[in-house]
Amino acid sequence: MKVSTLILRTIPEFSSRPRFFSLYSSTFSSNIKIEVANQVQIILDTVNPIEETLEDLVPFISTHIVTSVLQEQQNVQLGYRFFIWAMRRKHFRSWVSHNLMIDMLCGANGFELAWKVLEELRTCGIPIVSQAFTVLITAYAKLGMAEKAVESFGRMKEFDCRSNTFTYNTILHILVEKEVYLLALAVYNQMLKADCRPNRATFSILIDGLCKAGKTQDALQMFDEMAQGGISPNTMTYTIVISGLCQAKRIDDAHRLLHTMKYNSCDPDLITYTALLNGFCKLGRIDEALELLPLFRKEGFVLGLNGYSCLIDGLFRAGRYSEANEWYTKMSEENLVPDCIMYTIMIKGFSGVGKLGEAMKLLNEMTERGIVPDTFCYNTLIRGFCEVSLLDKAKSLHLEISKHDCFPDAATYTILICGLCREGLVGEAQQIFNEMEKLGCFPTIMTFNALIDGLCKAGELEEAHLLLYKMEIGRNPSLFLRLSQGTDRVLDSASLQTLVERLCESGLYLKAYKLLMQLADSMVLPDVITYNILINGFCKAQNINGAFKLFKELQLKGYVPDAVTYGTLIDGLQRVNREEDAFVVFDQMVRNQCAPSVAVYKTLMTSLCRNGKVLLAFSLWLKYVRDLPGREDGAVKVVEKLFEKGKVEEAVRGLLEMDIKCKAVDPSPYTIWLIGLCQAGRLDEALKIFCALEEYKIDVTPPSCVVLIFGLCQEGNLDMAIDIFLYTLKRGFALMPPVCNQLIRSLLHSQEKKNHAIDIVDRMSDAGYNMDVYLSQTTKALLRSPSATAEPRITTVFRCQEDVLFSHVVERIRRGRHNGSGQGAFAAEPPCGVPTILTPWVFNKFISLSLCNYHRWVAPVVRVELGKKLVQTLPLLSYAYSLRDFDLTIWLYFRPIKSLKQKIQIHSFVENQFLAFQSCKMTGRQSSKGPNSKAPEILSVAAACAIAATFVCPLDVIKTRLQVMDCTNCLAPVAKVL
């Protein structure tokens, strides 16, 4: 008590001399603080209990003195007890003292001593404030001991300590960080029941958790609840909601919220704008993202590394690779050093276009700069190798991860499983899946979904279904059995939520936490995507009953079917022609407020058109269009009336104008209607749609053209069929063989259109069609028939690729002859898949023509056109032959010979080669200068024919040589003519 008396006597002496303080207030204020802090330290060291004695010093203690005492105090037990006493008074509280206490508790034996203090206070009946547990919970969380933090929160009631808002916020933040969202919501409900008013931080934490859990609508409801409670959101809260909306692909809502934010006088920061930029980029709306950049500058923000990362990633996603590289260069010019995330984005971009060499260079550049690639970076490269079917490379990179102490995670195995399943190696994928757990890496929901999808596509539906049950049982079957039996059975997410709520009401927060963590660690619960994959598998196998059973099971387990679920069922039903059931599912979808996707509408329209209900298909699409943004209801009604009156062309034009105005032209519905009209025999109306699309410069799809051509051929409207086929050639469409054969045969069977058949064949060859593959035997026979053309020798001979090339060039010469010129026959590129260097057979074919009655127009063109290709000298000819480049040698033979000296040189060279051939044949030796022993024979005959074509040798010499060399089988066309 002497110490207390000394303090009480000393301090009034200072306080009774105001003039002294006015002159030397700073010095004496500092002295008072030091003196009071010293006296507090003396009390802590000598008095027990300290609370009653400290009460005498309350008028002289401030937040600075509390901070000073905690800084000097080495004894955690004394410091914690003093902290608890000081926190009783609001004016003693500060963030500095709060953080100092957390650091003290994180020291050696800090937690043990803290609990000892709490036990002493409870025994002495001294009240414990919530701040005591707040710092304890935070200290546990700081050391990664989340379970201890939850336990501490649960024991507050045991010490008769009531949680305040800050304590609730602390535990909510920990639960959201651990992704235990169900427990976080349960704790929030207990907070409301305890009449503890949430603040802005509470709502921000919970909204962030809901957004991360994908429950965006619940997050928006909580955001509204916040406003109704009179709490105005700040920049951080708005940013969290905007980011959540972007994550949910609701970018337009996010953009509107940004305007609302500004209207409410809450200024967005760089993070807000970057979140919105990222949202536009993720959805591929790059132009709108770029429009945000001037707003950045206007608000005084500079695009940082995160902004560049979002933008470059978006450009790669949109396929705008050159722009992505330009922005990366611009970033470097602004001295922004790329981090691991930026490098990963660039690696992903290069891998996406198959530039894996460039991607590997970037990986090496990372390591040279001292940036260690993380598992996500390696996974990006592994995915790139898998997508181009380089599974061995992917596996080797997977092994490299282990060498760099960057152990492969579940995503790595998921990527490999996806790659293997894509290649049909489902067995190997199952093997990797089974090995994961042995290596200490447990499959995630995405891993299960990948393998289930692979099994479904491989037709192993039973195995896929078993894997679903394995997911539900998990790695801890006893936990599954315990939860699935008894009065508190957990059968779905709703019953699990009820159980967690009940545990929290009983104060058993730790038990609830352990239960949820055990479920997360031992069990991967199937989600809607899992069921969608299985339902799709059953629908593809036309097991609709099995698909509906899964659909009911999904709902019984508390999952809400999404647009994909309904769309998959509708598609499956229309595949088996159960149109009425498909519309029942559609109506159920609408009743459940699940907005049908555009794919659902297209599926239903296809089904209606297949059954001849084209008008209903029109009406259904207009119902979809009416709900789209930017569509005026009056304009839609006008189009609807036009359809009802049968004015299809006008209605289609009206729709097209609306689409163009909204910059959202989708050719799919027009294709469905066009095909539906063709199937219904209403070709005139189908042609009107075709003409309207062509007028508005919208590509008519190949399937539409195919159906139109078939229908027009059947009707005998061959002129229109030809026009549509020529449209496909102009657009670069490659149609399937049946429709091509149908058109050509229809033309050949028509007396008036026979000549058009050859022209169509020629145009197909020019467009790159492989005629040997495309034309059927019947079509080829019709083309060879004398009635097909007046010049049978120049009709295309569809025997091999050389035939196609021969036809390509000869037909060009023929057309050139009709025009008075054969020039340019060899100038154009040959058909796709045909060799660009003419082979000996093709040359001999030309020479055969030059020796027959057509030589007057073929031979000169061949000589002139081929002569343009190369500048020939005898040394070049000898060099080509010495390399055994026989194609080049023959090319050289065909140049126009301008002088007698050159003719003699060429003739002498050929004679020498002919004598060499005879010598080889007489001695029985084969050519030793090449793998093909027949090469000299082919070359000699081809050379002799070339000389004949250039009128160097008489024809009887060629005939004699052919007989001597006995090569009639090798060069039948030449032998036949001679």
C-alpha cells in the first residue's frame, strides 16, 4: 500500500501546478507518463491481485501508458492479465496494444500461460472481457492453429465471457479463410440471436465468403440486408460484391453496381477497377475492357502488374495473340517486371496455340530471373502438352515437378487424367487416379468429374456410377456410416446445415468445425457438375430412364438443377423423339426460375422443325428474343405477326435488323428454320431465308447449304443448286461427299446441264477437294462415259492424285484453247493434297496427248509453260541427275530448246544415260546410286519422251527404245499411244 500512497501523493503535486504545465507541458507530461508506467510495472511485479491496486491509477493511465507497459513487460502471464484489466475501459484500447499482446501470446508458452491467467480470473470471480479471447483467437490463427482458435471461441461461455462484434468478426474471418462457409453462416446466426449487432466488417467478411463459395445471390441478399440495417457499404465492400458478380459471369450487374457506387459518393479504387477489368476479360469482352482504360487514367490510376495480367490473359482467351504480345511488350517498356502469375499467363497463351517451344523458353527465362515456377505454372505447361496429345512430354514434366520440390497437386493429376481420357486411355487414367492417394495427393471434385466424364464417354456408365458412390462414401467410411444413420442423419447439404446449426446453438463450435473439416478431408461431395456429366452420359447412351433417376436423386440430395442439367435432359429427350417430355422439362425449368440457355431453345426448335412445326419454332425463339437486352417489345411483336401471316422473308429481315442493331448476330436459329423448311418441303421460303442472310453478309452454314442442295436437286431446280454449291466454294466450305455426288449425278442425268458437271468437278479440284476420295464409283463411271463430254481424252481420270493434277492442268489448257490462249495453265496452285512437282507418269500423260491428234494445242503449251519455271543449263541437268532428284531432272528436260547446240547437248546426255541403262541391263547389275533401282529406266523413258515432245528425236526412235527397255508396264500411257 505504500507504493499506492506514494503514487497518489506524487501525482496531485503535478496536477496542482497548472502554470508549470503551461510552460513545460511537454517535459512534465513525458515525466508523468514515465512515472505512471514505472508505478504500473512495480504493481505488476509486487502486487497480487493487481486489479484493485491498478484502479487507483485509472485517472492517470492512457493508451500510451498501456502500450508502454506491454512493450516493457517480458512476463506473458503478467502482461496478459494487465491487458485484460486495461481493456475494460474503452479509452485504454488501441490497435498497438492489441497487436503487442498477440505477439506476446505467440511466444514461448504464451498460450499455456494465457489459459492459466483465465483460470485464475475465473476462480477469483474477476470478469473477463471479450478482448481477452479476441487476441487469443487471433494469435492461434496467426500460427495456423485454426482448430484451437475455434475451440477458444467455443470456450468463451465457459468463462462467462460474452462475445462482441469484433470477436465474432475475428472468428468469422478465420472460418471464411478455411472455407468452412457453412459454419461461418451458423456463427453469424448465433451472433444475431445473441443480439450482437453486425457492422460493416461483418457483412464484408460474409459477403466475401458467399462469393467465394459461388453463392452470389445469397451474397447480394446479405448486401441488401446490410443496407436495410442502416450500414452503408464502403469501397472494400463494393469491390467484394463487384468481384463476386464478375466471378459469377454477371459482368453487366457488376458494371451497374460501379455506377451505383459512384452515385452513393463512394469512390472506387484501383482494386475495384481491376476487378471489373478482369471480369470483362474473363468473359472475352475485350473491347469493353479496353474502354475502361481511359477511365483508369481519368481517375488518376495507372495500370499496374495485376491490370496487365488481367488484360493479357483476356486477349489470349479471345484469340487475339498479337495484341497480347504487344501489351506484354508495352508492360516491359514501362519497367514492370513480370511475376510468376504473369509468366504463367504468357506460358498459357503460347501453349494454347501450340507454341510449346516458346512456352518452354519463358519457363527458362523465369528461372534465370530467379522467379521460381509454382505448381500452377507447371500445370499450365502440362495442360498444353496434353492438349496437343504429347502425353509423354506431359508425364516427363510431371516428374520434373517432383525433382524441383514442387510436388504435383491434385490439379496436376486432374490434367493428366483429362488428357488420357481425351485420347481414349481411360484405363491408364484410372490407374493414375488410384495411385494419387498412395502418393499423399487426394482427388478433388474436379478430379472425380474428369474421370467420370472419361468413363461416360467410353461407354462405361456403370463404372462411372460406382465412382459417384465412392465420392459420397469418401476415404472414411465410418464417418459416412455415422452421419447416414441415427436421428441426426446427414443425407444432403440441407440436413448437414441443420446439424451444424444445432451444434452451434449448443455451443459446440469445435465439434461442428471438426465435422466439416473431416468431411472436407475424407469426402468429396458430388456437385451439380458431377450429376450433369452422368446425366449426359446416360442421355448419350439413350438411357433416358437412368438419366431421370439421377435427376431426381440430385434434387433429393439438396442440389438445385442448373441450366446445364435441364438442357442435357431436354437434348436427351429430343434425341429419342420424346418431344412432349422435353417440353414438360422445359416448363419445369421455367417454373423453377432457371433461365433457359440459348442452347436449350435451339434444341427445342430443332425438335419442332424435325416434326414439321416450323411456326412453333419461330414463336419459341421470339419468346427468347423478347427477354434479351436491347430488344424492343414492339419490334418483336411486329416480327411475330409477320411470321403468323406467312411473310417469312420480311420477318427474318426484321429479326436480322434487330440482331445487327444489338451487335449480337447468331446464325444458328436461321439455320434451324432453313433446314426445317427444307424438310417440310417449303424450299421457296427456305431460299428466301438464304437470300436474306446472304444480303446481310451473314454466312449461311454448311449444313443449311447441304439440305438446300439436296432439296433443290430432288425438285430439279439445278440452276439454284449450282448457285448454292458455288456459294460454298466461295466461302471455303468443304461439303461431305454425298451432297457433291448428288449434285454432279443430277447434272449428268440432265440433258441441258451435262456440261456443268465437268465445270463443277474442275472448280472442286481448284478449291482443294480430293476428287479420288470424294467422287463415288457411280459418279466416276458417269464422268468417263462418252456422253459426259465431247473430248473424252481430256476428261478427268480419277485413279490417283496424279490423275487429279493432270486433269487440273489439262482442263486449264482446254479452257485456254477455247479462249485463244493456253497461257497460265501451270500458274495456279494445284488442288489440295496433290504434289506440286509433276511426276513421270503425269509428264508421260502430257506427251501421250502431244503424240495424238490433240498435240497441236497441248504440246506447245506444255513446252512454253514448263519452260517458264526454270532456267536450264546442261551442268544443272547433270547435277540434278547426279543427286538422283529425278523429278527435278525431268522438269529440266521440258524447257524450250532455243539453239541447235543445246539440242545436241541434251540429245547426247540422253544417249549416254540410255547406253548406261543398256549396260546395266546386259550385265544384270542394278543402279548403285539410289534406293530405287528402276530410277534409270523411268528417267530414260521420260527423257526420251521429253525429246520427242520437243521434236529432237523422231517417233520411231522412241518406239524402238520402249521395246528394247521392255517398260510398257511402267509407262502404259506412252506405250499405248505409240
